[in-house]
Amino acid sequence: QAQLAESGGGLVQAGDPLRLSCAGSGFSITNYAMGWFRQAPGKEREFVAAISFSGTNTAYPDSLKGRFFISRDNAKNTVYLQMDNLKPEDTAVYYCAARASPSISGLYTDRRYYDYWGQGTQVTVSS
């Protein structure tokens, strides 16, 4: 059974960095495009970052460019989200997702295209 498990969330102060991990089990993420999304209370789940299965292409919303960085280690079956200079508005539950991709450069920013989801990890940024 394919599963994704996020880890690394917690309570940090504004300006701190944090790195989230997403480990796949029951399947290999090698041929999957991966993404991170987040959902704050009372808001819709929003796109945070995406990476192609080759790892050569990445995408971010303009509001997060330069602070958030996605990477992957296929040998470890793990995807990471490095978050720098965190702000209180980054407080949310962060989810990783996987989509079987026919293209080594494919990226998916729409949550509807993803096949598998993790349970999420809470990130809280205090001011």
C-alpha cells in the first residue's frame, strides 16, 4: 500500500528555518512528480512547491520564491521542503503529495492531479 509520511514540523519563531521531510513507503517515488501543499485553518489547501521526478524542474508560487526550496533524494525515497525566514502567515498543516508522471520534467501545481497524499505535519510560526 502506497503511503507518504511527513515529518519535521513543529513550533518555531519568526525568522527561523525548518526542513520538512516526506518519506514514501510501499512504492518508489522515482517515477513520481512530488509536491507540497499547505492548509491554514479556515482556508483552502494551497500549492507550496513541486518537483519533477527527475529533480531538474521545480515550481513555487511567487509569494514563496526565495524562501522555500523543494528537493528530492530518490535513493532515500524522500522529498524535502526547506523553509527559510519563516513568517507567522506560514503557519499551516503541510502535506506532501505524489503523482505518477509520464514526463521526467512534469510539474503539477494543482492538487487535483495528485494520486497520493500524506497525513500532514503541523508548522506553527510564532511572532
